[in-house]
Amino acid sequence: MNGPDVGAGASDDGLEALKSTLCPDPIAVAQGYPKAQFAAECAAELADLIDPYTVDPAPLMAWEADAVLREVVLVPVPGDAAPPSS
């Protein structure tokens, strides 16, 4: 994946136009993509993921940092019951 070609002489207007293409807003009401449509399409995916627009994920997740490996991993929230075994 190649990044955009941004030359030293890029104008402010050109950079503003480019900015919106790099990280588009998933809920672009002004562009005719209402929040309700976004929510319906997310629900239709059946991904069973947390929706950070409507649910605070902080109480549902915990993480630990490993200073040696310089990684952060998700861990069970303290006090949560283990999932049933199959």
C-alpha cells in the first residue's frame, strides 16, 4: 500500500482535501450516510463486537503491559467468571 504523494509545495486546501480521505468518518451524516444506517450495517455483520459509539468498553476489558516484550495484551477483567468450557 503506497501512501499519498504529498510534495513540498502542497497547498493547505490540497492537504485539507487529502485529510478526509486518509481516515474517513464512519458516520458521515453530512455526506448522506446517517448514523442509523451505520448502526444497521454494523448489526448486520453479526461480528459480536463492542460498539464504542454506544458502549463504554473500559469495564469490559483489562490489559497488561509487558515491559520486556514491549507489548500490551488483553487479559480477563478481574472478578469475571471464566467462560463455560465446551
